[in-house]
Amino acid sequence: MAIVINNTDKTYTLYTKNSMYQMKVDDLGTLIHNYYGEKMEYSDLHYYVECTEIPPFSPNPIACKKTKYPNYSYNHIGEEISFSGNGEFRLTAMSIRNADGTLGCEPKFVSARTEKGKYSLKGLPAFYGDEADTLVITLKDTIYDIYFHLYYGVFEEYDLITRSVVVENKEKNSIKLEKAMTLNLELPSGSYDMIYFRGRHMRERMFERARINHAQTSIESVRGASSHHENPFVIIADKNANEDFGNAYGIALVYSGNFKISAEKDQWEKTRVVAGINSENFNFEVESQGTFTCPEVAMVYSNEGFAKMSNCFHKAIRNNLCRGKFKNARRPILINNWEGTYFNFNADKLVAMAHEAKKMGVELFVMDDGWFGKRDNDCCALGDWTPNETKLQGTLMELSQRINNEGMKFGIWFEPECISEDSDLYRAHPDFAFQMPNRAPQISRQQLVLDFSRKEVVDNIYNQLVKVLDSANISYVKWDFNRHITDLYSVSLPSEKQGEVYHRYMLGLYDLLERITTKYPDILFESCSGGGGRFDCGMLYYMPQVWTSDNSDAIDRLKIQYGTSFAYPVSAMGAHVSTCPNHQNARVTPLKTRGNVAYFGTYGLELDVTKMTDEEKAEITRQIEEFKKYYELIQRGDYYRLLSPFTPEESLFCAWETVKPDGSEALVCTVRYESDAATAPEFVKVKGLVKNKWYRINGGEEKYLGASLMNIGFKVPYDFFTYPSRLFHITEA
Ligand code: DGJ
């Protein structure tokens, strides 16, 4: 029942557990978007978008004069996919430059078919699953042999609908895509906000909310990566929607490169959203008989606010986007040496750290940047993936064995997409790096970006990675990317095809990731881009966790992990306990607070454990045991944001919760991020419990009714020091 085709009404309706998405072929053969929102009994919902009024200054296709809609205009009807050049003046998804130089397209319905299971996209990441259903609707331009195949994937259980568009050129000559965005969504009448997650390095995914009005509201990246600065995920929500109330549409791009998500109200107050590849610096030729695939967009609709939407995304990302043996397995608790040593280490130092860490229960040792070429700082050697055997005091295999002998698995850092000018690879192949002829390139962190639009460049790096990964006992890889793309010019493409390079770079990267992750199914891969600069659904398809931020301060992490949690699950968020004063902001926080915050991520360590006091080591030992005890509940429970870290005027605490879906057990974490004198008692209201069941907190004597914990909450004591944190384990009495 996920896809219902009504041939009488010519409607195509997608149903999930709680949502409904309806399209219709109208009298002119246009595919119209009737509705997306709360699930209803079937009816043809065309009346909302049909063109009965006379929209001012909106041109009419001549064919409409003979129909019952003489005022029909593309500038008014709710198209399922919109094009520039055909009288549509609003936000459009597509711009097609035909071989004869004309701009414009009027695609009409050709056919529709359903498939069992979820479609996949060649060379691009996408949600997957046999339990999903696929609908493919094909449209064709009225004049040219250009086809548009609209793919929809329906995951009923998670209220998730995906969409992609494949453009197929059956003309004799090439066409140019000047804009190829995946999503075009008309919303039901009303006023909406766009909630987006902006930031910068070390301050990723800060929650912000803007009213969608007649001026366009957009977020985008033109950096060649999804970026720290904007995340390819938004929530379009009723202006009064909150965690538990109101319509909320989550929209996530399954793409890691340049993107744009825009929304606007049109002249008649209807809201449209478009999302996909950013058309700035994009111009893609589709050759005769060729195709172009737009990256996938995933949407979740919730009629009960943000929490429900987040939980659908969390489950779908965990189960139907992440792949490989680690997607649901308990990941090893790791220690990473970066903040402990930076570049200043040798094998003895690493083994000493591993030795101490093992005693506390750590399971995996990760050697970060600095192990290859002559890399003792960030000025050189990227591209030369040859172990520095002087620094490693032997071969990489020997080091991995020394770590294994300590009873630990061994992991390693790479930055495969970049190259230092001071490297053997650059000296041999300067053309491998993006740079323009006759112009000095922009240097960022002393490095350039490799031209992954070229297969021979990707192959070179693939072969180097394979050589390293085959040479030692490697169980984990951290895949970093520490600058953005400038000097976009590929020597392999003619000038008229340079507008393809950003997207071809992404295709090259995805190809490399697919090859490497398939070849090494037993390696756990963690994605990173100067922390959380590429925390998106695209990367999560290849690697189930992402280093959330280079900012490891527990208090700053409250906001970063809060923002990240709107789309992405706890299991994806790399989170480590680091030293104090914190290296990024000098803040001093209790070790327990640092641990509690890292629990709601992958939990690991990032400090020099050989310098810790016995008391600190005992605390880490306790934390590792506690984290393992709560692992299943934390990773697989339903996640609720209870108190925001952005509203100190409402509460001094930030609080969040994970609860078993049957409401039998919950874990609430509170962190006080402000101090105050004579504070009023603070109560935290829990979610997801069973109203008429009795519960205890941390095994205490007192019993609380589920309804009272949800309606009144429990009291959080005021601890008399800065940045305290507590865990409240709620179990059935
Ligand atoms: C940036 C990462 O986010 C850090 O964790 C570390 O791996 C450095 N790069 C190493 O250069």
C-alpha cells in the first residue's frame, strides 16, 4: 500500500505510516504536486494547486486555452519538477540549454512504474532497502527527446520518502544542464520557518531559524564540500512548530559537495522549496544518449514536531544508509593520539599510550596525522603515503604488532584527497592538483586538493592506500579533508566542460570510497573534514561515523551535538574525552562531564593518557564500563532533546534523553552550562515513558508514575561547582 496508482484520477500517491505525498497528471499532461503532509484517506487533492484564478503577469501555454483551465500558467500551478524558460518565474529546479541554444522545457507525462525494493543510483550514495518501494515516473519534453525519470523511494516505517531525477538525452546532440536540482516541493498553504544548521570550523551545526518570506531563504556551499558553514539538511516547519508540536518537513541531501537549499513564498503566498547541487560553477553536458543523475534527497514529514522527525532520520540513517558490519555493531572504544601528541611522537610514545589506555579498557589505538613521508608539521608530505620508518622505529607492520601485543587493535589516519607542494607526488605530477594555468593557486593549510575528476589521480591514491592497508594489521581508518576547493580547473577537460569539475570531483571521491570500503569490509572507517566539515548523508553511506568537530570542549559540544542530532544519529557522532584546560578554548570542565557528553556519540579518548593522574585513570575506567553498560540504550534508543543549550534564559541546563521504544528504560543526561545564585529548583520533563507505569531513578527508593515524570519532571540538584553533569537512569519499578 506504500504506492497507490489511481488511473481514473491519474494520481500517484505515496503513503508512509504517517504521511502522504500525492502527484497528479493534469489535463495538459503536466505532473503536478498535489500534496505532502499528514496522512489522510485517499482523495484527489488537486483543488489546492489547480489554476482557476488569473495569476497576474503569468504567461499561459497556448494549449491551455482549449482546456477548462484557460488561465493555466507554469508560474502558478504546483509542478512536481519545475524548469526555467517556460513561463515559470519562481524558484526552479532545472535549467536545460538545448543543443540549438534555446532554454526551456515542457515535460509531459509518459509512463509510471513501481518496483519492489529501493532504487539505487550508479556512482552516488543513496538510501537502500528491500523493505522500501520504488515509483518511477517518466516525463518527456514536448519538443525534444529529453526524458526525466523521477525516482521515489518509500520507507513506510520511517516516514521517509526519497527522490532523485535522472535526465536522459535521446537527442542527436549534447544538451547542457545549467541547473539540475533534485527537489521541487510545494507546501500546503501556511507560513513556514526554515531551520538550518550553520557554523564554522570548531562550531558546526548551530541551530538557527528564519521565517520563509517572499525574499528567498537559502543555505548553500560553494566550497566543494558540504562544509562546516552550512549543513545539507533543513527543517521546513510551521512557524509555531517545536519539538513535540506542528508540521515539520526534514530535508536531507545525500551529497557531500556544493549544494543549495532555497525556499520562498510566491506572489500568491505559496511556499516552494528546491534542493540539490548548487548551480553556481555548475554546467554539465549530457551527451547524446547519455544520462545525468541528480543526487538523492531524503524527506521525513512529522505532524508532531521535530523529535519524531529526528527519530525517523536516525533509524533510517542507521539501518538504511550506513552500510557494512559496523553499522549496528558495537564499535571499539578508541584512543586517538592527535590532541595528546600532535606531530610530536614516535612508536615508543604511541605504544606507551596504548599500554596505559588498554588498562582502562580502551580497545583501539588510532595513530593520527604525522606517520608518513617527512611529515613533522602540516607543511609537507600529503600525497606520499609511505610510512616514516624512523619515526615509527620500524615498519608499519611492526608498529601495528606492537599495538596488537598491548591487546589493542590499530588504526591509522589518511588525508587522501590532498597534496602538499612539498611532496614527491607533487614533484612528479604537479598537474594532479587543482590549479589554473598562469595563476598561483590558493594555499590552505599549506596544501592543495587533488583533481579527483581524473581517474588516473584516483587510481594513484587508491593504489597507495591499498599498499599501506595491506602492509599492516589495520582495523580502523580516519579519512580527513582539511581544506576546501579553489582553483577549480582540470587539465583533463576542455574549457567548455570546466563547469563539470566540482561534481566530477564528488563522483571520483565516491568511486574511491566505494572501492576502498568494499575491499576492506573489516575496517571501521570514520569520516572527518577538519572535524565536522563534511557531516552529511553522502559520507555516512560509506563511513558510519564522522568526527563531529575539532572542538572537543564538552560545553561547546553541547550546542554542536544538539544541532547535529536533528538529522544524524548518536551512532554517527564521533565524540572524545580530551584534556583540560581544553586545547580549543582553554575551558576547564569536570572529567565526568566530558565523559557524559562523549557517551552520546561514539565515546573515545583524545589525550595523553601517560600524563593522567591515578584518580583520572580510575574515572576513565569507570566511564568505559558505564558506557558499555548503556551502549545499546544510547545507540538504539529513541532520542529526545529535552532542554536546549541555546536558551540560558529558560534553563541553566542542557538535557537530552534516550529511551527504549517500549518506554521501559531511559537515560537522561543533564549538563549545567551556566551558574547562578539562589536558583529556582530545576525540573526536567522526560519523554517516551509509559504514562501509567511506575519508575525509579538511579535505583532509588522513590517511585514515580510515568505520567508525572513526563508532565512534571524530576528535580535536578544544583551541584556547587561549574559545569556539572548527571546521568539519570530511569527503569521500571
Ligand atoms: C583535522 C582533524 O579534524 C583532526 O582531528 C586531526 O586529524 C588533524 N586534522 C590532523 O591533521
